[in-house]
Amino acid sequence: MRWIIASTNSVPEATGTGKVNGELGPWLARQGDHVEVTTAPPYYPQEDVQEPYSASRYETEQLDGVVVHRVHSAELGHRGAQRGRIPLKPVLRRVS
């Protein structure tokens, strides 16, 4: 199967939704599924984008068998996260 996980938070964030998404994607990949994640650069719980990521650069990386696309998020302001601007909920979709 092919899966898409769309969420503001994902690996390497160690708590909350980022932790769940960071474990779910690799688990699905180990089952033989193709998994892609679209997420913001990691910023939680520090409230600032973590190095070596950038709030303004689009990146794609492979982590634990999962293709991770890092995209700009309207939630990220100049100095970090601006909570409550856009209510985003995690989405998991099977695409095949």
C-alpha cells in the first residue's frame, strides 16, 4: 500500500504528534508499504526551527524508509511557531 501522512509535526520531534508520526511512518514502511510524509521543519517543543532545517527552504529526505517532504508552514513565524493561526490536524491517507 501507499500512504501519505500530512501533519505540521513529525520526526525528529520527541513529543506529541511529532513522536506518533515519527513512529507510525517507519512502522508502515517496515510492513512493506510506501510512506511519504509532508510536514513542516521541526520546531516543537523548542519553538524555533531546529538545525540543520530551515523555515524557508523546501527539503526532501529519507528517514527510516520514509520519504519526508519538509515544506514552509504558515504556523512558523520569523521567531518560531505562532500557535493558533491555522488549525491543522494530522491526516493519514491510503492512496492505493
